[in-house]
Amino acid sequence: MTFAAAVRTCLARFADFSGRAPRSEFWWYVLFLMAADAVLTRLDAALLGTPVVPFLSGIFSLAMLLPTVAVAVRRLHDLDKAGWWYLLVLVPLVGVIVLIVWFASPGTPGGNSFGPDPLGGDATDNGEGAGRLVPTPIPRVPRRHARHDRR
């Protein structure tokens, strides 16, 4: 997923707490939030003369609160965890560290209890939604003998 597609998806699904969000969608959106906040903080300082009153960045942060929580919950769903785990953000330091580690972890491969794999490639789905494993041919690769240098 590209940067623009991730931001577009997060803003379009701003109040959608169902489904799953892949790592790329989540982290591109976080990068967008950080970059926009940095620009707006500089603009606040330039317009108001002091960065103490974050007027523009404060309004932006409030506007992005719901989409941010929604994408975080969908990211937790990708890990097959309930969205309620996002409340760990209220636990100082430890909760935030746990969430960052989870958000950086790969999602569960294939479908889980929150929906199909957002990256596709559902190994348990044969296209009919039956949940059966699809046999795939594994090619035989000839082995080469390792060469050992003897001195």
C-alpha cells in the first residue's frame, strides 16, 4: 500500500472499527500524522509567534482522533486481538511500548476472527470461502553438495 492510498483509506474509513489494517496502512498513516503535525506546529509558531498555543495543530489532532483510533483498532484486529486492547494506551509507558511492539508485528496470515487477510494470499481459502487448504505443488530442487576447502 502506498502512502497516499493508506491516508485515503484511513480517512475514508474514519469511523470503521471492523475489519483489518495491514502494517503498511497503519505506519503510513502515522507518518502522515507526524508530518502534518510538524508542519502545523511550525505554522502555529510563525502565525502566533509562539508554539506554546498549538492552535492549528491542536485542531488537526482533534480532527484526526477518531480516524487514528479506528485504524489502531483495525491494526489490532489484524493481529487477532480485540480492539479493547487499545486502552493500553492509557497505561503510562508500558502500555504504549506494548502497543508499538504489537503494531510493528506482522498480522496473522490468512483469515482470522476479524476477517480475511488484508494483504490477500489467504492460505486457508480456496476462493470459495470454504476454509480448506489448497494443495500447491512444491517443485523439487536438486541439492548441490557443499564444497569445503581443505588446507
